[in-house]
Amino acid sequence: MSKFSSFNFSGKKALIRVDFNVPLDAEYKITDDTRIRSSIPTIKKILKDGGSAILMSHLGRPKGGPEEKYSLKHLLPHLQELLNENPDNPQQARLNILFANDCIGEQAEQKSKNLQPGEVLLLENLRFYKEEEKGDTGFAEKLSRLGDIWVNDAFGTAHRAHASTAVIAQFFPVENRMFGLLMESEIISADKILNNSSKPFVAIIGGAKVSDKILILENLLERATDIIIGGGMAYTFMKAEGGQIGNSLFEADKVGTALNLLKNAEARGVNIHLPADSLIADKFSADAETSAAPSNLIPDDWMGLDIGPNACEQFCNVIMHSKTILWNGPMGVFEMHNFQHGTKCIAKAVADATQKGAYSLVGGGDSVAAVHQFGYADKVSYVSTGGGALLEWERARAGATACTGSCRHRGFVETKAFAQRRHNSAVHPLHSGRSCTNTRASAI
């Protein structure tokens, strides 16, 4: 049994770092609640024990202070609805969630102090303070005053050295800091796909920019047998190989990087699959004129906005012959109906391969949104709440065993269940660019 599952929260105030960074429409309605829904088991376990839950999260990227569109108060109605779902006991009294208009200061502290067992308090957006992303120690200490126990259940931000995700851990004794149920399951799934994967292992990497996925691609060259590259980033690779890409999105300063990745893949025996053809458009619009063309022969004034029919068949064939599948990023602008076919066919292929026995993990906001939108979320092995965190976790985990001295990022403590799976240090910082110094910080 894991540390969290065996802990008794009776009478305790649990300060939980959740990841409620969810997409909202123009009317502040949640369009994909995956991250909130995934945190519910952790919160309910604490409440069932007789404890209270204080939730802290960020939302979006506010600039320099509070902004109405990034207020967490917009999430209250749906969060309350999810926490009150109880098919086994529909007559149970409804739970009301309290809200603090700040995440630190007098109101937050008073509401936390007055919180009763079985109650939930949602704090305002952490990123309304620049100190959060700077990893400010003073800000972290102010947050720590709000709870007796610190629970990190925000895998989607676990690769960030922020005040609430890492620095805050130093203000709680070892026995009072731990992962939540979501973080536990994410790490076990990440470990399975990155360290215990069956071959062939295909990674499907999409999205707009190579610059967003360089570290992921470099990491995967050490593990995957096949890498499928789609989305806007594919055209930077096409350009690197001398292709004609018309007005397609590409990063001129990353052409050399793309070429090096292709050379490294060849040297390692990793198969890189670029889309044979593309669905092209005369403008970036849902009502654009469309046609199909080889991805390396796109006419001037046209742009690739989705993979083409030949690429769909090409990629699906690779996926169907794989035993392990990691999918991070869409194949095109799937938000527009005319350019969603490629992403949809990949989603179906991943689901079909899973039914044949492959292990599949879908991670990254757009990929997760796609499998939900197309009805395949329950047909893959695991849907992760983190994209970059998934690969950053493994990259940092490998470096964690070499740490020597006082580690700043003690928040990333292993659960007992996970510790039994790995024989390395009890702290995995996820922040490989930082210096750490303690080979075995006692965190379990």
C-alpha cells in the first residue's frame, strides 16, 4: 500500500497542489475537465478519512497580477458537481466548496484555520503572484502555513521548480509530505512506458513547433524503435531535408536541430516516419480551399494543416505493429473540422492497437483533448494529465541518483509503492537543470 493510501487524514488539513489548468471558453465554461476529474479520488480519500482539503493551483499564464479570465472561481461550479457525484449514495448531503480570493494572506489563512473536517477550500490562482514561478522561498513558506500535510498531486506541473510544486516541501516534515493518488498512478505509468516497454515501441509526436518537443525527441531516441512526427513541426523536418513546404509553419532557426535529430536517429537505428502527404489549404481558416499534396512538394501560397490520406495509412500501419505506444501531440489543426481527420485516424489506430494487446499512453493537452473528443479515452491504456512532465520525469529521475548535498526539490518524494518498483533515491526532482546534493533524502 502506498504512503498516501495508508495515511489517516482524520482531523488533518491537507494542502493539495492540484493541476486545474484546464481550457475555458469565452463564457468561462470548462471545455476539457480531465485534470480536475483526475484529482477527485485524492480529494475524496482525504474527506472520507475525516480530513479537510485546501486546493491550490494555477490557471493559464496571467501577466503581472490578477486577471478575471484566469480566476479559479470559474471552476467552482464544476468542481462542486464532480465532488458531489456519488452513485453509491445519491442521498448524501451536498458538499459546498469555499473559495478564498487570494492564495496567501489573512483571508486565506483565516478560511484555512476555520475549515472543518469534510470541507474543501479552493484558493485563488497561484500565478497571480510572480513569486510562484520564480520558486520564491518566502512565498512557499506563506503557502505552507495553510495546511498540516502537503500533498503533491499535480503531475502536469511536476517538471516546474515552482514554489508550490517543489520549494514548499522543505516546510513540512518528511512524514507530512507525499504524492497523491494521481501522481502515484502517473509515475507508475511513466515508468512502465519509459523503462519497462515492450518492443516495437512507437512514439507519436505532433504539435506546432520542434522547439517545444526537442527534449522529448532526444529522450525518445534512447528508447523508441519508431518515431512518428506530424503536425506543424513536421514541416521543419521536411525543410531540413530540402523539401518544398509552401507557406507551411516551420522554424527556420530549428532546421539544423531537425537535421541533427534525423542523423542521430539513423545512427541509433531509430526509424523516423514523416508524413508522406499532407492535406493543404490556401489559408489558415476553417473555410479554406483544400487539396492533397506530397509533404515535400507543397505549392507556394499553400500550407499543410493536417496529414494526408497516404500518411494516415503509413502511420497507422506502424502503430498497429507496435507493442508500446506513446502519443504526445496532434497531427493537424484538429480544432477545425476539415483538418481533424489525421488526428482522428491516429486516435483510432492507437485504440485498435491497444485492443490487440499494446500498452498505450496518451499525454499532452491536445492529445488528451483529441481522444476525449473522438470517443477513444476509455479505449487506450492510460490518459496522462502531463505532457512535458512525462518525459522530464524520466530525464530527471536518471540524474537524481547522482545528487550530492541538500536538494531543493524535496517535493518529489516517492511513494512506498513506487519505491518498491525502483531501488534508487527517494527524491526525484524532475528539474535536471538544477543542482541537487543529497543521494538519499528521507522522504517516505
